[in-house]
Amino acid sequence: MAGAAVTLAGVLVNGLAYLVPVLAARRLDPAGLSALAAALGLVAIASVPGLGLQLAVAVHHARHGSSDSRRLTRVTAIMCAGMLIAATPLLVATLDLPVEVPTLLAVSTAAVVLSSRSLGELQGSQRFLRLAAGMALLAAGRYGGVAAGLLFDAGLTGSLVAGALTAALTPPALARLARAAGHPSPARAVSRLTTAQVISGCGATLAMLVVSYADLFLARQLLPPSTSGAYAVGTVLSKGALWAPQVAAVLALPRLARGDRRSRTVALAVTGGCGLLLVVASSLAGGLAFRLAGGTDYARLGRYAPLFAAVGALYAVAFVLLNDRVAAGVRWAAAPLWVGAAGLVTVAAIVRPRTVPDLLLAALGTATVTTLGMALATRRPRPVPLSENPAQAPQPG
């Protein structure tokens, strides 16, 4: 039941994330499509500390029970939003974005980060039905406004305004959902979540998203506008293959935090099998996949669909391995991912790819090497054991 609920929520999250570029491909010109893809990528990267916060809260909660993380959450949200605003001149110059866009993205980013604490509490206590509801609520706030703006032809900036407004409504609703789940109040917390734990989770999730979005940003820099728009459509398939099987990692994380090795095996098997299925499906219906993702103008790129899907499938496996290492408290858990991202940027700077297949092959090679590196680094120390006090062990619900 819990797995089905999280799966459905994941389908909704991915469906809404997929819907936005699909609508954009039909409502915006290639330059606008590429700009929106870059904007969504910026939010994904800038809100990584929120994912790291969720990861840290979930692991801490699985081991020790409830903790007071409100102050860390507020500080993290302010820092993430502030960095986007401070980087406005750079983003406008390098990504050719309208000057108001970084501020709008900052609002959405802050909302995502503030929502992450509630999701982490629900995940760590294994309250997966409420977690599924929270995931769906956050996805609706994060993508619903942007999709509505595109449907009503509000353009790039208008759609991002709508997205910022709906995202801002999400954190209080999620906080209420988490409180209704019956968590102990912060005053009764067993232990306090530390800044170091949040930084560790942030570093890991930042590395994951940087390496998986690096090719999209390189396309914006290296490819002509029309070609970069086509590449952006292809990355929809990559992101779908990356996030579609993440229910396995979500369900496994609390158990990984308590040293359950079988959970890692099951999560890897499910993730790998899902990725293989998506690659095979893309090879059989690549033209249809591109047509659904971007319209008939992009159907000619269908022969590249299996390669885009393979990139995402490989990173999905790497993500499971990363969660396992973070849950075990391994230092520098994301080192192979940072090396992979640096390698891709270096290769692109030297080779200067100017076509979709050239950049795609570089991205696929990076995903392969990076995932192998994560697999070789899976030997880990035993996790810190749970407290002997049974009252501190969260119960599934």
C-alpha cells in the first residue's frame, strides 16, 4: 500500500515535471524553450540544499526520532534564495535570461527548501502515505502554476510568476500535514540535527543534480539555439528515466539508515530493471517519445531516445548508491559524481561539441563512468546503530 502510494505520487511528480517542457515546446519558440529548461534546471540545482535537508532529516529521524530542524531550514532557504538573487547579473549574461527571472526562481526555490523538512520527517518516520500526499502537494505547487501559465500563453516570465505564486503556498500546507502525522514536538526531540549533517546531505544531492544537469547547461552554452532546444527535449527522457524509479530509493532510505543491506539490493534491482525497461521502450518507440515530449518538429531525433534514456537510467542507479553511502555516514560519499561532472565539463571544453549526438555521447560516457565509480565505492563502514531505547525507533505507518 505504501509503495503504491509513493509510486503514484512519483508518477504525478514526474508527470507534472514532464508536462511543463511538453507544453513549453508547443507554446514557446526554441529559444524560449531552452530558457525555460535552463530556468527549471536552476531551480532544481538551487533547491538541492532542500533535498539535502530532507535526506538529513529522514536519516536522523530513522535513527533517533524527531529533532528540531526549523532554524536550519529557515537559514537554508534564505541562503538558497539569496544566492540566486545575488547571481542575477551572471545568470542573465551567461544564460541569456530576462533580468526578473532569477528573483522569481528564488521564490520557488525558497518554497521547495522550506517544504523539504516536512517531507524528511514523514520519510524518516516511514509514514509513506502522508509522504506521498506531501510529494503530490509540492509537485502541484512547484509545477502547476508554470503549466497553467503556459496553457494561457503567459510566456516565459508570466509562467514563472504563476509558478512562484503557487509554490509559495506549499510550505504551510506541508507543515500542517506533518504535524497531523503525530510527530513529537521539537521541545521533546531526542537529539538535534546538526549543520554538518545537513551539509553532508546537501553536498551529496548537489553532486547528483549537477552531474545529471551538466549536459543541459552545456547545450545552452555550446549548441546553436535551435539545437539546444532539441537537446532540451531529449533531456526530458533522461530526467524521466532518472526519477521514474526513485520510489525504491525513497522507501529504502530509512532502512538503509539502520543498516539493512537487503534494502539496498532490492532498491538497486528495481531501479536497474526499470531503467532497462525504459531504454528498451525508447529504442522501440523513440520517434513517438520525442513527439510526445516536444511535438512533431522533434520526432526526427527519435533514434537518439535510447541514449537519452540510458543516461537517466545510469544516474538513477548512481542515486541509489549515493543514498546508501550517505545513510551509512560515509565521508565524501559523492566524490565520484563530482569527478564525473568535472570530467564532462573538461571534455566539452576541449572537444567543443556542436551537435546533439556529439554532446549526448559525452554525457552517456560520463554517466557510465560515474555509475561504475559509485559501484566500486560501495564498500562502507557499518552505520551508527539505533539507540537501544525502543521509544526512539520510529514505527512505519
